[in-house]
Amino acid sequence: MIQVGLVGVGPQWERFRPALARLRQPIHVEAVYDPVFARAETAAKDLDADPIRGISALAGRGNVEAILVMDPAWTRTAVLPLLARQQKPVFFAPWPFSGRDRGNRLTAPQTDSDNLIVPAMWRRFFPAAIRLQELFAIEIGQPCEIEIDLAGRSTSAPAGQQRAATTAAGSTLESLVGWLDFCRNLFRAFPTSASVSQATVPNDAATAGDTFFEFRIEYPPLAVSSDVADQSRVNTGRSRTAKLTLRQTDSGKATNATDFVRELLAGVRRPALVIPTILTVDSSNPWVPEIKLRCERGSAELSSTARVSWQLNSAEPIQETLSSDRSEEEIMLDIFCRRVVGGLVPVADLNDIIRPIQLVRSCVDL
């Protein structure tokens, strides 16, 4: 059993609460801190833990082996160097950069000590994303192209206010970095180049005052198969590609692709559609954009965290619902727990966020 301290019991905590309840055997919360002490007391009572009045006091407790940061509140990114000095593993659920940080200040706790800081790269662990990896291996072959519509241009996208919120959330650096990590994880390779350009507008999209931009990310080609019988790798020798479409709303100021990227890197959010994170649309069921994949022997579509449609070339599509599989929150906490006790299981680190930011920055001459 791993004894942990919990920092923050706001919206992110509500998302992870069910997963932690299912992991009561390997993970036990010993202490809880929240800027509102009454909330810490309530959560601590539910978890059979001690409410704590300060982050340093929580991190310094001898019976706390690791720390789960759910909502850092006023401390924001400053909590990471503080926790790193305690030399205890940290699972960091919220977006770890704020405003104009751009990742510059957050390299220190990762490089100046051996402390383990694991950001919540939750898109990697969608049940549908894990199922895709299985399908790549046994059915449809490796992915050659991934298209992600973060702009909500599809007629199947949520309507009304929810559509506006989700498309606004999709047009932030946080969302772009998360989906770039999702693509890298599916391709099992690091990008070789990136570019951005103004995208075409579908006839059926509601685009009054909106402009669309497409990020095109190139990945190394598939290796030549050593199996003579495997003649399916039609994409061998050609770069694999991810295309991500974002929306510039009429409240934004960018008039071209270069300005749009600069706006993203500056942490600008759309004033008319300000929401702190994509998770606030529905923290129990995160919005998933329209995702299409073209693979060696077929294709696939992902329409929610637990629903995937796939087909072999010239075959009828097969729909799969994975609602009985473990949630991405449970998988992330379980993997973190295994790493804390000395397992060799790979985990994300801050570089998995810093590298995509550098890739976005490479699209323009800043």
C-alpha cells in the first residue's frame, strides 16, 4: 500500500475521486490539504485522513510517501519546486503551466533533482486509445495518418453552448499539447517536423467570424517489414502524418497562422468563451473531438473515451463500446503507484509536455 498526501479537492479531485475509491487497497490517503480548510476537513473525513493547513506540512509528513496534486489553487505552478525539494514522487493532475510560463520555469524541478513528477497525460489511457493499440497489432495495421478536428466543424459535434465551450477548449495550447501527445503515443515515434497553415472551411460548418488553422505533424516512416508475406505496408518509406484543426473565433486577434501560434504560446484564451480547462465541460465524461485514423490495412474512428469504430479495407465497420474497461484516471493512478514502489513501468514526465510546446514553437519564427 502507498500512503499519499492529497493537495486540492476542487474539480480535478471530483474527476479522480471514483478511481481512487476503486484503488483503496494499493493507495491510501493519509493527509489532505486545501486552501479552504473546511473542504479539507470534509474530504479528510471521507478518506479517513488528517486535514492539514499547509502544503509544506503535508509534504513533510513521515507517513506520506507520495503526493497527488489535484487542484493547486493559488499556488499554481509554484507548488512543483516546493514539492520537488521534499524528494517525494508527485502526480500532477492539472495543466502544469500557467499564462506565459511556456514551460521555462518548470524544467528546474525535473532536472535539478531525481524527484519523480508525473503529469496526467490522460488522453493516452482512454479505453478506446488502448483498444486502438491492440487493433494496430492484430487487425488494421499501424497508423499512417491521424486527423483530429479540435474545431468542432463536424455536424456531429455538440450543439449550442456545449459546442461553443468544447471548441473553445480545443483551441488552447493545453488541448493542442495533449492531443499531440495522444498522436505520438499512437505512432510510437517522436515527430520529425511541424507546420501550420490556414485550413479550408467546410460548407456545412457554422463559421461566422471564425477562421480555422491546421497543424501538420510529420513522423518517421514505418520500418520495412522483415516478413515477406506481409505486403500490407503501403506507407513504407513515406512519412506518417497527424493533422489537427483548431478554430480561431471572432474574439481572437490572429489574422494568419503565425499570429495564431503566437497567441497559443502566449496562453491567450477567448474572452467570450473562457473556461479553465476542457474537463469543465463534463469532468466525468471528457469531450473527445472527431478522430479519424487511416492505417495499413484499414481505418478507425474514435468518438468518445470508450467507443471506437474500425474496419478492414473493403469490409463493414465494427463498433465497439468499452464501458466496462478501467477508466483513464484509474490506469494513471495505478501506473503511478507501481512506479512509486520501484516498478520499471514507464511514466510521463514534464518533458512530455515541454517537447510538444517546443514543436508548436518551431512552426513560427518567434
